[in-house]
Amino acid sequence: MKAQLKNSFELGGWAIFVASACFFLAATIQSGDLLSIAGSGLFLAACFVFMVPLIAAKRVASVQCNDSSETDDLHNQMGARRN
């Protein structure tokens, strides 16, 4: 549970970075500074790149939880058949 909570906080932090990068990108587009637009666009892309492993880990954890509950259900059904 502790690792899942840590993962959730990290993902939330990166989501805030994404929101910040979007506002920064909008401000630089409004000002028309091409170098700042490029920098903020790269920062936004980097935020998404850093989020990929967190999202993948969350999906793997949920699949493992589903697999273990299905395995438990199967074991319970087999136990019931033996009795």
C-alpha cells in the first residue's frame, strides 16, 4: 500500500507540473517569444515522458491485484469442489 500511495503522490506532482507547463506555454505563445515557446513545449513533453513509468506501474499493479483475486477465487472454487 505504501508504494501505491507514493506512486499516486508522484503522479499528482507530475500532473501539477503538466498544468504549470501548459500555462507557461500559453503565456509564451501570447508573448510570441519563439525560444520560450520551444522551451516550454519541451518541458511539457518531458513531463509526459516522466509520467509514463508511473502510469505503467499503476496499471501493472492493478492487473496484478486483479490476477491475484481471480487466482484466489479459482482456489476457493476448487476447494469447494473437493469438499
